[in-house]
Amino acid sequence: MARRVFLHIGTPKSGTTYLQSLWWQHRDALAGRGLLLPGGDADEQFRAGAVVRANAGVLATMGPRERGAWDRVAQESAAWSGDVLVSQEQLVEASAEQASAAVGRLADDGAEVHLVITARDLVRQVPSAWQQRVKHGSDTTLRRFCRRVAKDDPGFNFWHHQDVPRVLDRWAVALPPEHVHVVVLPRPGADRDLLWRRTSELLGLDAVGLATAAPVANETLAPAEIEFLRQVNTHFPGAHLDVATSRRVKGFMEPRLGRAGRAPARLLLPADLHPWFVERGNAMVDELASAPWHVVGDLEDLRPDPEQGAGVDPDAVPDADVLEVATAFIAAELQARASGPPRAAPAPASPRAVRGAGPGPREPASPTTLRRVLRRLTRGGA
């Protein structure tokens, strides 16, 4: 039986992709040091999380064997004699009943279950969560999203995975407080591997000699790229894409963005709503400070900056910037298709290269052209 089972449940956009990338990169080395990642790969743990959550959209894409992922993860954990780590951020949205059942299953053979949640300040989380929705097919603007979040409706799914005290209320019922761990994402400017060191210390992991350059990153797009993608999403019917279509669109679009030298920028919340998010973020920190759970790091790092600081309003990106992204995107896709199989997803050509092709300078296209390009692109489809 496992000695301890660490269940890392997110939150999304709090360094989870970075940590998971390193854990899976070093899976064999970690097993040699006594820490097992059950399931064989991250996809199996994702499927296991979908089963725990009874996620109908994901389950609809899974066959009978895939639906046995949670049983396999639990069985493999029970057969291990050391420590176990399961990391799947969709678990953050589990109901109290689902959480209790998951903890009970992992503790069946006497293992000591520990809950781990990584947390980031609310003002940084909101635009990241919005961008992630756009990547998955949403066409909502940041302002519209922020207004919805600021209604503070506990039924809105943003709060299901970002209100850390409420998440822990659901998950911690079946656990002693000392087995509930809040790992604080450091502020910008801190050592890049500080989050890795904090989690390694919590896991009792000897991380000496393990590389900390993550092979996979959850890419942040430049503001013009986000707006381009959001405008493409307006051409899809319905408010939400089903899971299969969302995966297909994301898999087609995302590799073709973020590679043309356009620097991501810090996205600013609407100025009139920023104070509300600061106050709400501080209230969450106060709740965590008064709770009995174990904190790794400094909770003060979760307090939002009361000043907006420098950044970009993603709802005010000039049409000309979006057009540059669109034309570079189409040029790169045409080049890939013209080269024949296998179809790669090369970096989009830079705007300068697109404009400079052929003899003589070219006139920039108009916003009307942008809209026409977007319509044609979405008809061509993924």
C-alpha cells in the first residue's frame, strides 16, 4: 500500500502546467526516489479526473476502457509501497460528495491522503482564466467576462475553481487540517523554480539533479493573437463548443500562434472593476490566513496589487494589429499546405516577412479586409 498519496487539484493557471510538465518529465527518476505518478501519462490522469468529476462532456469522448482510468490509478497507487502523486486541475471543481468519494477511495488501503492546491492572486488569475476560455472557443470580451465574475455568483463556474477557500471547504471535509496544503505561487520576479522547490519540499522529494526547465508550457498569447482567436470564435454556432470540437479547434489554432516574435503582455482588468477584484482577492487571503490549513510560502503574495500598473487592455487592440496576426497566420498555413504531407504547424511568418514578400511595398489592409479574412478563415475550418 502507498505510504502517502498527494492529490494536487489545481487551481488552473497557478503553475499547474509547469509542475505537471516537470513531474512527468522526471517520472522515472521520481519513482526511483520513492514517488510514483500512477497512470503512465498525464492523459490517463486527466481521464481519471473526468471520471471522478462525472464530467459528461469529456466522458462522451471516452470508450469503456478509458472510463476505467480512475480505477487503474487507484489500484496502481494501492500497489505502490512509497508515496504517490496524482495531479489533475479539473478536480478543483469536484463537488463535496465527489471529493469525499475520491479521498475515500485513495485511503481504502490505509494510505495517508494529502490535498495540495496551488494558489495565485485573483487579479492575475482573472485575465488568465479568460484567455483560457478564448482558447477553448469562447468569444466573450474580457470586460464582459469580468462583469460576470464580479456578480460574485457562487454558481458561476469561475468561482468553482478559483475561490480557493470554497474549494478547500469541499475537499477538506474528510481530511485533518494538517493534511491540507496551500502552496503559494510566488509574485512575478521571484526565482523561476521557486514554485518547484516549494512543492518538492512539501512532497519530501529530493530534487537534486532534476532539471527545472519545463518542456511544456501553457502558452500566453500576445493581445492581438487573443483578439484574433476571439474573433474567429464568433463564427462558431452556439455559445459553447462541445469537448471534441473545442479540442480540434484549439489543436489547430494554438500551435500556429505565439511563435512569431509577438511578446505577450500583462493584461489589465477594466479600470472600474479593478478595485472590486482587489477587495475580493484580499477577502480570500484573509479567509486562508484564519483557516487551519498548512501554507507553503507567504500568503501576502496572494494579495493583489491595488494599482493596475503597466499593461494592455485586450478589448482595445487595434484592428491593424489583429490583421497582421490574421495575414501571418493564413500565410503560414498556406505554406504548410503547399509543402504537402506531413502537414506541420510552423511558426507564423512575421508581419514584416508577409508585408515584404514580392516587389515593392504593400499597403496595409483595412479593418473591413480583416473581417473578410476572418470569415474566409473560419469557413476553411480546422
